[in-house]
Amino acid sequence: MTADGGTFLPVLPRLQMTVHNWWRMAAPVAGVGRRALLQHPVWRDARDIGHGTGAVVVPGLGGVDASMTLMRRWLERWGYRAAGSGLAGVFGCTTELVGRLEAVVAAHASATGGPVVLLGHSRGGQLSRLVAARRPDLVQGLVMFGSPVVAPLQLSGLAARLAGWLPRAAAWGLPGLLDADCLSGACYDTAVASLAQPLAVPAISLYSKTDGVVDWRSSRDPHAEYVEVRSTHTGMGKDPDLYTALVPWLTAWTSDQVGRRANA
């Protein structure tokens, strides 16, 4: 009973839903879903469609390259030479991160003999799009998943709270985080304008209406093809449907590149 004579029963459904939502977001981080991907035909029946084409995989905000190991392994099974981004945590000024990612992409394109496929999750997709718009000569194709590129700050839940906390932490002196200018100042305005630029490379954006972190509408880039999957934000990197959706796009992109190499 509550102090006013009511009961806690009306609260229970909301509490259960909150716990359920948190578990759906936390489970993939804890490794749940990995086995389903490894047992799925999209993993087991891999074939060489990449033919040595380079690929760079960029994690989302707070992520590290190790968190995207499964995606890099999958790409390698399909014939790509996959590399990480080197952007630990993907924290910091957008302009600086784009410059660092561009250098990584350029180095991998040189090492693999041609433009690379660039894949980015969440904020990693934002950064990837900015690099692709700035240096289309380095990018064979762009994959964004769970990336708010239309309205970059359409966040919800923990992500929204984190976005509010990071500038305060930066103001307290913690290095390498987002500051207020990244979220509302000149840096933000520059990033938004750059994200609106048309793309000169083929691109796909995958989104989920059950994302739970970003508004799915903000992932529907008007300059990319977009495909709906059913996944949480954190679960996209282990979602067999997402990988299955990528296969025809990757096949087409790398077939074009292999043909150009053969005719060079």
C-alpha cells in the first residue's frame, strides 16, 4: 500500500517494461545474440565476394574497435580485408575525429589497392558519412546502421542523458569528451551542414523502429538507400537480418570495383 491508500500494482507494468527495455539494450553488450549469428546461414555460408577489397568498421559513441570484432570477422569471411577505426570511444570533437578517420581510411585504401567499404554504427556512421562526403575517392560504398544523420541529436533514453552529461564532464576538465560546441555551437552547425551534403558514393542506411537510442526517422538519409531491420541499437552488430540485408549491396559494390580493376 502507498501512503495515500493506493497500491503499487499500477507501477509494476511500467517497472517490468523498463527492466525489459534495459535488458534488450544490455544483452547484446554482454554477448547475447552472438551464437545466433554464428549459426545463421549468413555466417556459415560465406563466400568470397570481397576479393580483397578493404573495409573499415567504425564503432558508435563509447565503443571501441574490439566491440566490432564480430563484424570485421564476418567481412573477412566474405573476402574483405577489414580494419578498425582507431577511434577509441569515439569521443571528442567531430572535426578532429573526421580528420583521424579520414587518415585511417586513406591508409587502408592504399594498403588494399583501392577505395574501401566504410561501415559505421551510430556516431560512427555519422563520422563515416562525413568522410565519404569529403573524400569519395577513398570510399567504394558506405554503410550506416543506427546512425542519426538527418537530425543528429534525436536521441532517447540513456543516450540522451549521456549527451547531456558529456559537455558538463568536459567543462569539469575531463579530456577527450564532447563539449558544448559539439552539441549546439559552431562545430555542431558545421557537422549538420556537412551531413546534409549529397553523397557521390553508393550508401545504405539501416534503421530499426525498436532502436531505443536514436529516433529511427533520423537514420533515413535522403541521399542513401534505407532498409528497416528489427533490432535494438546495441544489437545491430549481432543481428543476422542486418548482415543478410548487407550482402546484395556489398556484392554489387565490390563487383563494380573488381571490374574496374580488371579493366585498368
